[in-house]
Amino acid sequence: MDDAMEEGRFEGLKEVFADQLAACLEESRRGRRGLFSDVGEGSEPGWPEAARLRELAFRLEAILAQAGEPSALIDEFLELCTINAESSAGESRLARSFLERIERGEVGQPREQAPPW
């Protein structure tokens, strides 16, 4: 019983993150900028939900790593955040590609082809 509780203690946090990520990815796919990085000056105003999601991802990554329970979804999201998504392949295209990988269950698996960014 204790082992089952130990294994599932972070599942709720991971689920909340995944749900919020999916909502933000959908908005980004439709053209909203600022999910993977803060929008630069002279652009539309910042996206507070995206900033909170990135902060949550950084905190969860640290907590999960300390507990020995890494999350491929969080790791891949943070990887995308570090590559300056807005100037590489376009943020909406990057969001669409990431959503497709999530839907196909490919997050955490090696990529067969070069990433679109």
C-alpha cells in the first residue's frame, strides 16, 4: 500500500501540469505568442498563464528529480523553452508539433527525425 501511495504522490501535480500545458499549447497553436518564452518588447503584452506554466515546470522538474520521478513531458517542454522558440520554427508551428507528439504518445521517446525547430 505504501509503495502505491509513494508512486502516485506526484500524479496529481503531473496531471494538473499536463492539462494546463495542453490548454496553452492549443492557444499557441492558434497564434498566441509567449508560451515558450517571454514576448519581446514591442510585441503583444505578456501571457501570464504561460509564465506561470513555465515557473510550475521548473519547480516540478526540481521536485520530481529530487524524488527520482522525472517527467518526460515537463523535460521536453522545458527543452523547447530554452531554444528561443519564437525565432526558430515559429511558436505556433512548434506548439502544433509538440501537441501532435503528445497525442501520439511520443513524448519521452527518441525522435526518429530532426525536430522542427
